Amino acid sequence: MGAVTETASPTRRGRPLRLTAAFAVLLALVAYVVVQYVSGDGAPRCVVRSGDGEDPDRPGPGDGKGGGGSYELSPEMAANAATISAVGTTRGMPERAVTIALATALQESALRNIRHGDRDSLGLFQQRPSQGWGTPRQILDPVFSAGAFYDHLAEVPGYSRLPLTVAAQRVQRSGFPQAYAKHEPDASLLSAALTGRASASLTCTAAPSTKPGDPAKVRSELARSFGAGVLPAAGGKGRAGAPQSSELTVPVVPTARADDAERRGWELAHWAVAKAAELRIAEVSFAGRVWSAEKADEGWRTAGPDGSAVRIRVAR
């Protein structure tokens, strides 16, 4: 008789299959967790909120945990929104103009400074060089493109009283003019925070920078967005900080548009938080509140006495 060949039992044959299946499930779970981290709570994000329980007629953020509306956006979107708002208010445009501009940019580019679009459209507002909006390089500069948008908006008679879709369409000449309307609630909330009005707060969460920030770059961006007058002359009274210092002190000087010092202060403070990831800003403080990259998940915290200046500290 020949040798008896042992046949593997069904149980023994099924064990490797079960192990393989279990390993595949584990890999899928790991992949899911990674995706959730990248696209969900673990990813840097900014949130603007209203209705935090403070007097609705006064600016300034509370703890960012109150009720009311909210809108979440990426740090890139927040930085571009802050530039659009600052350029508008510096030109003396009313908050309604900022809302129109933000809603337009949300529709045209999702507040991203993109290098492509329909035909030769570019940038935040999808402006076309061939239509006289500027050179491609100029249009891809958020300060320039925002200024160009406001220049055209200012020529629309009674734009502040028009429905947002009508005002935006008079500037953009879009093939889908009604699309701007869906962005009005989010744009209104953003403009409230970025112009320092009402009880609206903007906070951003991000890992502390591993590279040092450049105070000179922060000063330059402040001047580009708000105009040279936003900072005192170097070496003068209330100077904005020595070149080698990691902290800038920005005096809060009321403007013709923001004649309330507290409103002006929160306009500057929210700009700095929105720009934190881009400019490697580690901490912003104003009026007894502080935001820091290390404790960004806590939003604005009560810390120290009220101050008459906005203090911005870059990562070291």
C-alpha cells in the first residue's frame, strides 16, 4: 500500500483565510483613521462663530463655545478672507462691501488663490487678464485682486442696498449669478468677525510652528493689507517692536470707518489669527484675551489685563 496522504481539514484550510481577512480589515481601519485625521478634527482649521453670549452690539470674541451660527474653513481660506476684509476696510468700504466680496470669492474660488479657471480666469475672484483686470501676476496677488474687485464694486450705484447677487453680478458678469446667494450667510458671519463687529469670533487650530516666524514679514503683510499707517514709524513712540524682537505691538488707532477702538482692535487681532499658519504667528492678544497656537483648541482665553494695543508674537 502506498503512503497515506494527510488531507488538511476544512478548519485548518480556513485559518489562513481568516487571518488574511482580519489583516485586511485592520489595514482598512488604519486607513480610515488616517483619512479622518487628515480631513476631520485632526486637520488644522479655522472656525468663525456668532452668538457667544456677549452683548451683540459689542465686538470681541468670547470663549468661542457659545450658540449661534458657525462656519468652518481651512487656514488658507481664512488667510485669504482676512486679506479681502482688510483691503476693503482700509479703503473705507462698509461691511456690506466686505460681505459681497467674500461671498463672491467663496463662489468663484472657494477662497483659494487658484491658478486656473474658465478661459484665462485666475485667483480669488477668477478675474481675467484679457478683460483688463490686470496681469496674471497682479491678479494672483490677493491684495491687488481684492482691491480691483472693490474698485469695480464702488462704481455700482447703490450697491450696498442691492441684493447681494445683483451687486456681485454687476462686477463679475457671471454665467451663474444666482450662485452667489448661497454664500451670503457664511460671508456675513466672516465679515462680522473680520471687521470686528458684533459678538463674532474667529479662532484657528494648528500645530505650533516648527520653524521660527519672521516679524519683518508680519509687519510687511500688515502694511500691505491695512496700509502703512497701521504701524508706527520705527523708533517712534509706541514702536511696533525692534527688528530682532519676536513680538509686535500694534497700536489700536480708530479709523473713520472703525471709530470704536475696540472694534478696530478685534479687526486687527482676528486678521492675525487668520494669518497665523501662513506667517507662523504663535500668539495674539488684545483686550484681556489671548489666542495661542499651543492652546489653539481652547480658542480665545482670558489672560492678563485689558490692553490698548494688539500684541502679535511669532514662533521662535
